[in-house]
Amino acid sequence: MFQIIEFIKFLFKSTNQHGVHSPFVYDLVTKCFYDKTYYSYYSTLSAYRKSLQKNKKQIEITDFGAGSRVFKSNLRTISAIAKNSGSSFKRTKLLFRIVQYFQPQHILELGSSLGIATQALASGYSESKVTSIEGCPTISNVTTQQLRKFDVKNVALKTGAFDKVIPSLEQDTYDLVFFDGNHNKKATLSYFNSLIGKAHNDSVFIFDDIHWSKDMTEAWEIIKTHPKVTITMDTFFWGLIFFRKEQAKENFTIRL
């Protein structure tokens, strides 16, 4: 019910490119978000997903996040995890386009899951180096094999709780960070505060499921007010933030 109410509010507030007066945001919306080009790599993204959806092997997972609204047990099939926990095909295509658009050299992903989003992050720009963190060792092993199967070579997969792995990251700055794990307010704010020091003027941080719960929406509202954050974009399922000092602070609500 919370998500339904939030979506109705979102529809009233949201706009498309015609309500955007920032050249930076206008270009991002028109040339990336609304790009209708069929890229040949989309077929590989689809094949990766379908391969997982056909895998009926059962694994026991360790859930470090906010829990699942679908699964009642930690014993799950890979196909069910791929169907219910991975990014949708629409979102993976958008991730691919975002990476293609910004061409980030260093990418960090919190929450590899089965690598559906990881593959998209790694594929949009051939020079990108992706570091992806997965808390569950069993899922991490499956993801490592799956990425190898699809010849995705520019991903370094790290296994462990985010709050343990983040302090050990050697990279000084990240061009893109995708927050896709542990969907609760306290954890999201903690990871954000831990990583904001690794952001530079042209970095983009993407937060998954910002309207997943009241807790997550509160976290998003707090993140928007951070003094280093200038541009924010609410697409309902994702929240994007930028740190561009040359732009005035402004919040956008964009329909996709």
C-alpha cells in the first residue's frame, strides 16, 4: 500500500524532458533515459538473465539485507532468485545505457546478487573496471561462474558484508556507484556516508528502490539534502545524485 500511494504521488510530481530546464539533465533524459535505440548487446543481457531463470538448482543463502517480501526460507532456487531479486530487463538496459553515456572508468556495485545488473554495468563501456560486493558466499560463487560463462572479464567480485569490505577498498574515487543491497534507512545512509568521500565532481550515485518502504524514502530525502549533493533525480525505482559544483542545487522527478 505504501508503494501504491508513493507511486500516485510520484505521477503527480513527475515530468518528462519538457519540464527540465537544466541542459545537463535534459541531455541525460533525452539521449540516455529515453534512447529507443536497440543495442545489439541487449540480446546478451537477455541471454544472461534467461540462463539463470532456467537454473533450478537450490542454494542456501545468507541474507544481510532488509529481508525478502517474496521468500520465506533461505533455501531458494537460482531461477526464483533471478526472477524476484535481480534487476528487471528494463532496468538492466537502462544501466547499460547510463554506463555507455557517462563512460565511467571505475564503478562500484553494492549487492551483486546473481550479476544481472553487474553484467550491464560492466558492458556499457569497455574501459570500465567494476568492483562488485556480494554478502552471501553461495551467491557470490554462482555469480562468479555466471560472469565467467558470459566472458565478463572486467569485474572484481568481493565477498563479505558491505560495512566490512567498503573500508578495505583501495580505489580513491569512483565514477559511478550503484547501491543495490540492504534496503533499509540506517544501512543505506551508512554506506552513502562511507562512500561520499570517494565521489568527485562528475560522479553519479544510483540508489535502488528508493520508494521500497517508508524507511528507504526517508533515507532518500536525507541524502538529497547533503551539502555535497547538487542534482537529484527521482525515477521512482531509482534515485540518482550528482555532485556537480557548477550547478545550483535542484531536484528532478522524471518519468521513465
